[in-house]
Amino acid sequence: MSTELHQGILKVWDGVNWKADVQLTGSLQLWLKAVPVARDIAAIEMVVGRKLAIALFDPSNPDDAAVIAVWT
């Protein structure tokens, strides 16, 4: 099994459960819901519309993912 790195856009931030809904860049249809976010990312950085780096640990299972970075 290999890990794939993808770029996405933050659509929804759940600061209570530290999860995000993200849209993968280049796909209008594919959204990942309730993706765990790395705890070392400050909550203040999680602004809707920001770019994200998303690690997909099992490319055949989009639910097996994590947000690992954020940038403008």
C-alpha cells in the first residue's frame, strides 16, 4: 500500500472534533467528509477556502485520509 499526496480546498472546519470537509483540487464532485486534521495545525489556520495537503493512505478508500498541511 502506498500513500498519495493530494491538494484540496477546505470547505468545512469542525474545530470541536478536529475534522475537515475538503474538496480535492481539480474535482468538482469529489469531497472528503470528516477528514482528521493533524493536531499540530493551529485552529486559526483552518479558514474556509484555504489550500490543504491531504494524505490518502489507501487510494481505493477516500475515507482513509488526513489533512497534513495548510497554506494560502
